[in-house]
Amino acid sequence: MCRNLAKQHVDDPDVPAAPSGAGGYAEWVQIALILYRVELEKSLRESEDYLNEMPGVLAVFGLDEAPHY
């Protein structure tokens, strides 16, 4: 899955998905969501809509809501 692949290619795969106070998402989450978007063959906006409609997918990435692009 995209999450596991992304975690293999970052310096610290144990960083929380949305570290508090960091003002963004962990590097592995950003990579995983890009890979997921490519796999879905969707635009950024379509991917965001898709994720918001599928809370189970967001849970896999450890997110409460889809990132706003």
C-alpha cells in the first residue's frame, strides 16, 4: 500500500500523520497521498473529495480530514 511504501522512503517513519504544532503533515503522509492520487488516476480536487467520502481510507493514513490542496 501507498502508506507502507512512503514510510520506507523517509528519515523518520514514526512521525505522527499530522504532528501537533508542526503546521502540516508528516513527510510520509504527503508522499503516500501523492502515490494514492496517482493510483486513483484522479485530480487533486477529485482525490480530496474521494477521501472525504471514504473515512476508512483517511483512517489508514491517520488523518481526520483530507488535506486541502
